[in-house]
Amino acid sequence: MLERVARFIARVEDISVGVILLGATFILFQGVVLRYAFNYSFSWTEEVVRYSIVWLVFIGGSIAARRGGHICMDVAVVYLPPRARLAMAAVATAIACLFTLLITYYGVILTWSIWSYDQRSPAGEFPMAFAFAAVPVGCALMSIRFFVTFSAYARGRDPFQKRAHLEA
């Protein structure tokens, strides 16, 4: 059941990143063409692209968590026996999950505060809560990813066993 939910979320993440990247590229392209070809530009173009990049970063963080792509310092861990290495990875993943849950909680509070004050963006006049919502959404997705990874470590298997390591 957990794996099915994780696959569904992975599909939503991949499609979301593709759509956001495609939309941001199109908006940036039309902004450049309008500015240099017609000496005109929309005031909201750069703002939308900037907030799209914020969304890409936070959803991309979840994709990196899914693939085991977050940075890790394993200088001492590589010398441990395999079971101790899995235990240390489980502890590190649990800490990362708790951290992203904490950021999700405070991100929801911040986003709700911005929504309740009806703060608007300067150029596009759209609700700033949409831009700030990237933090709790992305961190919630990362929390799910870290929980799935932690559950694999707790069962005694390495979900990223096939990934390549650079050895020093």
C-alpha cells in the first residue's frame, strides 16, 4: 500500500515539475521576445518565473529524496559493518523526516498567515500564499519520501543499494 502511494506521488511530482518547467520556460521566452522585439513586457513575467523556480526547488527536493540524491556525509559510516550502516542511515533518515515535518508545520502556519492577511504580489497581484505554499507542500512530500526510506531501513534493506557511490 505504501509503495503504491509512493509511486502515485512520484508520478504527480514528475508531471508537476515538467509542467512548471515548461510553463516557466514559455513565460520567460515570451517575456524576452516581447521585450526585445516589441519593446514591451508584462510586469508579472519575472515574478511568475521566480516563484515557479521556488516550486521547482521544493518539489525537486522531494524527487531527490526519492532517488537518494540528497547530500550525505558518510566518511565514518562506510567503515561500519553493514547492519550498523543501515542503522545509522535509518537514524539520519528519521532526523531528516522529523526536520521536514517541522518545516511543513511552520510552513503551513506561515502560508495561512499570509493568506489571512491577503498579501498580494507586487506586480501580478496574485495571492502570495500560492508562492509560500511551496515550502509546506515540498517539505510534506519530502517527509513522505523520508518516511518510506526510513521504513525500508527499519526492515533491514537499503532502498538505494543500486546507486553509485564515489569512493575517496
